[in-house]
Amino acid sequence: MKGAIAAGHPKTAEAGMRMFELGGNAFDAVAAALAAACVVEPVLTSLGGGGFLLAREADRDAVLYDFFVQTPRQRREASDASFYPITADFGTAQQEFHIGAGSIATPGTIRGLVSTQRHLGRLPLQEVLAPAIEYAEQGVEVNALQAYIFSIVAPIYRATPEAEALYGGEALCGENTLFHQPALADTLRRVAEEGDAPFYEGDVARLLVDHGDTHGGHLSLDDLRSYAVIARQPLRHRYRGYQVETNPGPSSGGTLINFALSALDNQDFSSLAFGCPDHMKVLASVMAHTNLARDDGLLSRTRQHKAWLEEYLSTIDGHPVNNRGTTHISAIDSEGNSASLTLSNGEGSGELLPGTGIMLNNMLGEEDLNPHGFNQWPFDVRVSSMMAPTLAEDRHHLIAIGSGGSNRLRTAILQTLSNLIDFSMPPEQAVGSPRIHFERNHLDIEPGLPDETVQKLSAWYPAHRLWTSHNLFFGGTHTVCWDGKTFTGAGDPRRGGVFMRSGG
């Protein structure tokens, strides 16, 4: 099988490429890459987190598989839950995150991995997970990006004796150290042999519940036994002849991208050069209006957007929103199967599931899930996410795209898609071109735009920041494109991106 993949780490992409070499399809490739990412991108994702797969089998309609986290069915008293803040140091700024067993939501990654690969893939699960098992067992060098991320959230990965024992030596020593995860290798081997049942109905599920009971968590066996992957119809929008499909409600990121694309529909970029003042002014304005729709509903005052806003608010009603989105994988094969997969573990709870090597999520610790105060999330609902795996297709081209990057992922996807479609850029240029991000009346500007544009943006938006280099702040739009003959693509350098292809 010929195919291509883009991801946030060389080993993540390599795992997917090995599936193409074995005759697997795009869905085998992203499943292998998912498992590998849990080994080699351990701060960004985990078997203890959740995610979304937008999958389109050739000549069939796309399906969005939601295996994001679910809130528990019961809640301890706040005084009885293990839930506490840590401070992450970004150098120029600090941010508070909440961790502990009381921050763990029902994880979905293992069930999502097993069920989607069995339904869509061709290879035995043992072959799909073999690269990840190899990486965990033999060890992988910590690269510069992973070392940097570890340094930011080091307090989480030293929060418990078990986490300190695993991460406090090799992983947190820095770049080029060899990081071994033998317990995670054994866990992946068990997934390969037994599937997801032990983790949701068997002894590992009971272990997770017992650990929470002892350490101040909320999860019950009912939470795990009832957890299901949800198949949803993607949100669709026709943009410049492309059918763009993305994550639907109750998640919010795809809906906001859809809104932004609709706002660009009537903008004529054909006479504009990329990065000129008028081009950037349009993008900033669209971002500003999208923020209004998301944040406070001011667009309901205008007839043009009222119906859209009401539909948007109804889809996310009752679903707490998580704004994190931490790593992404895209793949397409030569039969036209395409996959866009975005994953998150929050920042990690500091709690390792004993004996498994799995760092559990801290999704219940996100401020966005607790607008009225911590420990007040609604019971037993799928968490809404900003993550937005996306596919776009016209008669001659197929694009798989997505991003990590918290709130910035939606503007990163929007700008990269526009670069590909409106400016006919090759993927490497489309992904690498400078970006802006507007949020809360503040404009962030990457370097590389013309001086005239920067001067005018600075005047139009007095509250702004000029970045001196491209940064993971602006997302990571790992992208694969196919025209029926040739694969092109790009891993986003802002997030260690890698693009690989076989044939075509």
C-alpha cells in the first residue's frame, strides 16, 4: 500500500509508515501512530486521555469517531478529592494547572484505538501496535521539543512517587537521553492480545477504580463499563469548491472553523497577495467575530448570524468545554482512504495507573470545564472539545489536516486551509507561512509578514504581541495532500512535525 502521514514526532510518523509497508491502509497507519505517540510524545498524549478520528473510507461518507473523555457519574465532596494546583513555567509567563486523582475523567483512547482499527483497518492489532511496543521497550531518545515540554510541566511529572520514578530520571534529564517505558510496553502488548476489555470491564478497570478510591478520584466501574465510542456525522461546509468536513457538536472547534469559513466565503482573495495588509485585516476580523460567537453571544444581535449562533449554543449546551488539543496525525493512502486524528491528555494528572505506565488525564482540572468553580462539572456527559480533525476534498484533491494548540488550533487550521485553497500554496509553504491569532482583544503576530503589514496590524490592534520566531503557540497543522497520483504534505515545524510518504 502506498500512503503518506504527517505527525508531531519522527517515530510517530515512522510507525504509520511501517503499516503501509505491511499492506495496511490509512486507518492502520493512524492507529499505529496513535500508539506510538503515547510512547514518544508522552506529555502531549496518553492511553489515559481521549481524542477524535475523522475517517473517510474511499467512496464512502466520512464519519467522526468521538472517543474523548466523559465526566464521571458521581462526584466526591471537594474536601475528599485529591485536586490541587501546580505552576507551569513557560519562561516568559507562568500558568496554573490542576492535577491529582480528582482531575481524572473517564478515558477513551484505548477503546477508540481498538474499536476504530478493528472496524476500519486491515492488519492484525498485534502488527499495528508492534512499533509502539518496540519504542517503549527499547527506549527512544528525548528530542528537543519533548525535552522543552517536559521542562515546562515538570511539576506534574514529579507530582507523585510513581511519576517521579518513571519520568524524573531519563525523561526529565533533557534532550538526547534515552527514555525507557517497560510497563507501558507490557500494557500495549496486552492491548494487542486482549483488546480493550480489560481496561473497561476487567481487572485494569477495577485497578483504576480502586486507585481512585484510595487516592481521591471520582471514577466508578459504571463509568468505564458504559463508555462507548460515538460515531457522528461530520459538520460540512462547501468552501471554494471544496467539501470541508470537521468535528461537529457537541464539540466546538469544528463549529467555529465552519463559522469562520462561512465568513470568508464572500471575501475575494484572488487579487490579494498573501500577507498583505488587507489579507491579514480580513483574517483578524473573522477571528474577532468568531470569538464573539464563542464567548458571549454578541452576534445574536445581528440577523445574519442569529440562527447559526442558536444552533451552535444548542449543540454545546450541557457539555463542558475543554479547550486543549495537544497532538495531531494525518494520513491518506493510495486508495483514497483518509484519516485525521487529534489527541489530548490535558497536561496529565500526575497519577500513573499502577503497573501500566499510563499517565492519566487531568481533564476535570481544566478551568474551561468548571466555569462556576472547580468540582462542579455536570455528571456523565461527553466533554466538548476545541479539537477539530478536518478533511477537505474537491474533484482533484484530498486534504487531511488538524492541529494541536489549545484555542489557537482552530485559527491555525483555518489559515493553513486558506493558504492551500485560496493561495494554491504547496503544503510545506502553506503550513510554514506566518500566522496571526486574535483572542480577547489581543493580536499575536508571527514573524515573516511584510513590514507594512506588521505596521498596520500594530496600529489597528494596539493590544498586540510581535513574536520573534515561529512558536508552538500557533499550533501544529500536520497536513497530508493527495491529487490521485502524488502525495505531498508537511509536518508543522512549530511542533516537531514530520511528513513521510511511500510511493506516489
